[in-house]
Amino acid sequence: ETIDLSALANALGGLPRNSPLAIRNFALFSVLIDTGAGVSEVAQLRWSMVDLAAGVVRFAGKAEREIRLRPTTVEVLGELKRAASPGDADAELCFVGYNRYGPIRIGKRPLGITSRGIEILVKSLASSLGFERVTPRILRHSAVVAWYREGADEAEIQRRLGLKTAYSFGIYAPIFSKIDAKSKSSSGATS
């Protein structure tokens, strides 16, 4: 299942960014939309991996990769970095976890949002924007479809996702076939 990420991004743009928590939520959701990254990758994202001047994020791990961010995402990440408390900046975490009392800390050190926290946030925020049943996995699949429709080839999409083997990428083959068949039938009808 996929959704129109541009419609979701437009809806997200209407959310307030009037507190560090609201800015964090907006930025986190925007990074997921732009990168197709997994929740564990986003939960572990550090400021040293984000280049605001270049507008890119670099993921480390099994397959290091660099992904370009939309200008809106770069802007809100800049807001998030400026809104961080001095202790938050020391920890280098982009996305600090919150509870009802504020940022979660051990002593002065902030703790990051958990993967489960990201899943709950995505479902709740998407639902409040009128996008039911959206999960981080659906955002990832939707990013793949958007990149393919924009003309990225399979090798480039596989690189963006951080997949080293084509085997795990095989789940997208039926989707790409449907997209190709649809574009051929629509181009044949207009020629």
C-alpha cells in the first residue's frame, strides 16, 4: 500500500511549529517522507549526519548513503537544531524522546525517541491529517514509488534505501511493472 507523499507533505505543512515538540514531530515526519528510511535509522540520526548547508542526510551502517532533502525539511531541521537545549546538542541526537513532562533525560543527557515511538507518532499524526492507516513502512514504500515515477532507476532506488542485495528489493518488481504498464497504456492513448 502506498500514498501520495506530496499530498501528505502539503498537509503536514499546515501543522503548527510553535514548540520544540511540534518542531521535532514535523522534522521527523519530513525526514521519513524524504528518505524512505527505516524507523531505527531515523531514531539513531545524529546532527553529524545532517548537512543543512548541502541539504542532505547521510545514513551510516550496513549501507552508507546520502539522500537529498526537500527545502522544507532542511528548514525545519534547522529550526529543530536551534530549538535544542544545550544538553540536547551535546548528545548529538536529532530526535529527542518526550513524555508528558518534557524531553526524556538520564541526568542531563537527553534520550532519543524510540522506534516504537516513531511508529506511534506517524500513525497518530497522519490520522490527524486525514491519512488513515499510514505507517512508517507505507511511507517507505511510497518513497520508492515516488522515486521510480520521477525516473530513478532500480539501482539508484536500492542505493537510497541502503539495500546491498537485489533480493530484498524484489518486492517492488510487481509495483514497477504496474507503473510501467499504466504509463505505456496512457502514452498509447494520447499518441
